[in-house]
Amino acid sequence: MYTTGYYKEPGPKLDEDSPFKSMMERFRFAANILELDEGMFQYLASPVKQVIVSIPVVMDSGEIEVFEGYRVIHDNVLGPSKGGIRYAPDVNLEEVKALASWMTWKCAIVNVPFGGAKGGVRCDPTRLSKGELERLTRRYTSNMLEVFGPDRDIPAPDMNTNEQVMAWIMDTYSMNAHKTETAVVTGKPLILGGSQGRKEATGRGVVTVTLAALNKKGMLPNKCTVAVQGFGNVGSVSAELMYEQGAKVIAISDLSGGYYNKDGIDIPKAKEYAQNNNNLLEGYSKAEKISNEELLQLECDILIPAAKEDQIGRHNAGNIQARIIAEGANGPVTANADSILEDKGIMVIPDILANAGGVTVSYFEWVQDRQGYFWTEERVNRRLNRMMRDAFDNLFKVSEEHDITLRQAAYVYGINKVATTLKMRGIYG
Ligand code: NAD
């Protein structure tokens, strides 16, 4: 019987839509443009470290369950590696490897001095008590003491992990280091050395690059319609900031389905509704109920998929009607869909640029922790906006130079930066 714990199943088949396969396809395309030699290609395609640990936890029942945890450091050429930790029943090494390499290119694109990493624990967090979650987190951290460190590898929240989980990681690491080491993890509560603006950073970054894209297309935000898939951290902040820009947000969605109103949805009110309704839009009555699939295919100017990976693939890419897609989620468009969207003339702002606001403010948090000096929210947002705009401009230039899409430009820019740094550092040994 399936339990929340460890079970030895083979990893997933690398089907045509797996995030790892999508990542490798795009990586190969960029490597060809850059004429990377075979050795460099192999170096950058392979993670530098893959750690699998087993995590025994004494459950509330008194029984022991053993979970499996992962941490993959894809690369640490630009600096210590950085990336989130997710808790989910289907987490596996292949997925973590793809997410870790996306972090490498993402950090390179926004010019933060980090390499890429990702971690995960295979568990069903909805079935764990708070005490079980804490014991699982502390044992996972303890098994990773040789991996984590403010100068080595710095975790952050991802799916189903939050500020509290980061606080436990920070405390466990600090207890073993015999000193408080706040910079070992980001996405912490403010009171423990977190940063102003971190929670909203990813959605804010999505909107900054969307506005930059509108500008290139000569479009005005207050003349645009927007559809947003996912109404969690990234989706709700993106929707709210677009709404503040005067855009008409005609559809939003979450696990409970989609909600459409051609006259526009009052996003602050919808947010308040969800907050009072277990963070779900279920029952929201100021809009017509549609499915998530219908939302993706709505006629609109801007589509922001901000829920999960593999939402737009070969099966539905031909039906997308948006003019711009800003990827709030990681991997919402599969590699198979890239050319279909390109042929339709849709501008895709790729995830490794669009959602990089999160890691950018994580970098600010790490800097503030190390300085012991904390910035105002205004300073955080100003610097975030500048870095996201610069990143957009850099990629736009590369896309024009090579006559390629923004996604291809993102890979070319990111891979080129890491490869150039690696060549200067040389291969040790
Ligand atoms: P979240 O858990 O806060 O929100 C996820 C939202 O998506 C929820 O509203 C949920 O109901 C909805 N959802 C889940 N499955 C869905 C489905 N099948 N169809 C429609 N809606 C669905 O998560 P988040 O932090 O907003 O992250 C969303 C995405 O953005 C993920 O891909 C994540 O990796 C990526 N991302 C997040 C951050 C960050 O800082 N939070 C940074 C970079 C990338």
C-alpha cells in the first residue's frame, strides 16, 4: 500500500513532456548556436553533485517511516548554489535535476553570483502533522549538513515548503554550527532575517518583464486583457500588479477551476475571497466558471501560467490566442510547444527570466543577512525592477542578434555566461 513514506519505484519514464527532456532540448539548441565543444557541453549538462538521503521519521503514531530526500547541485561555477526545496509525493531525481539546471541559467540571466541547485523530499505533506513535518525537515537538513552552507549551497522554499520550513532548516544548521547562521537559507520569516518584498518578488518580477515586453510591442497595459492560471503566491501577485497597472484581468484560476468575467475581475476582492476560503477560489460568484484548459485558450493579450509545469504542450499550443505568454511557473510550456507558439507569433517570456524575481530577492536576503543590515521594501523593489529590466533587455538584444526567440536567447545568454566563467577558471585537476 502507498504510504507517505519511502517506496522504491523506478523513476518516471522520460516521456516527451518531462521537464528534464524539455530542458535538454533547449540546452542543445543553445549549445549549437554557441558552438560549444563536446567537453564543455558534457560539463554543463551534468550536475556536479547529486545527493540522495533516506530520512527516518518517528511518526505521531510511534512508528518509523522512511522518506527519500534529494539535493542536486547542477553547477557552482558562478558562486554558491541556490535553489528551492519541494515536498511532494511525486518528487524524483530527474525532476530535481531539471529544476536545478534551470536555476543555473536563471541566476546567470539575472546576474546574481549563484550557481543552480534544487532539492526535494518525496512525501505527501498534506498527510503530515506539524510535528512530523518539523522532524522530517530537521533530519533532512541534518543529512545535508555537508552540502548546505552560506558559502556552499543555499536552499529556499518551493512547492509545499514555506517560511516555517526555512526557519527549521536555519535552526538545525545553526545548532550544528554552534552559531546563528541566517544566510544558510532564504525565504525566512522577516523576524529571522528574511527580506522585505521576498514574498511578492516573483510576481513583481513577472509583471516587470511583462511591462517591458508590452513596451517592445508598443502595447499599453491599461489597454490589455490578462488571464492568469494559478492563484497562489506567483499568480495572485502577478494578477494584482497587472490590475494595478490598469489591465483588465478577465480570468483567474486555481485547483478548483477557472473563473471568467469579460468585464474584468476585481483582483483585490478575489484575493480577499480566497484568503477567507482556505486559499481557494471555489464558489467565487463574480465570474463564470470555466475549466483551467479553457482559461489557457481564452482570447486575451497576456497569458500568465503561474500554477505548475507542462500546461501548454503539443495538444493545446495551437489553440492559444494570447499575444504574450509570461511564464510565472517553472516549465509551464513543454519544448514540443515552442515552435507551435513561435509560428503563431506569440512572444513567450521564458520561466528562467520571467520568474527570476524570486531568486533575485533571495540574493538580496542573503546579502542583507551577511551584512547584518536590512533594506527598506522600497529599496528591494527598486533594485529588483532594475535587475529584471536589465535582464529582459540583455535577452532581447541576444534574440535580435541571432534572430531567435526570447527562450532560446535566455539559454544562449545563461549558458554563454557560465561557459565563459568556466573557461577563465579552468578545469581543476
Ligand atoms: P502556490 O502553491 O502558492 O500556488 C499554486 C497555485 O496553483 C494555487 O492557486 C493552486 O491552487 C494552483 N494550482 C495547482 N495545480 C493546479 C492545476 N493543475 N491547475 C490550475 N491551478 C493549479 O505556488 P507558487 O509559489 O505560486 O508557485 C507557482 C509556480 O511558480 C510553480 O511552478 C513554482 O515552481 C513557480 N515559482 C515560484 C516561485 C516563488 O517564489 N513562489 C519562484 C519561481 C517559480
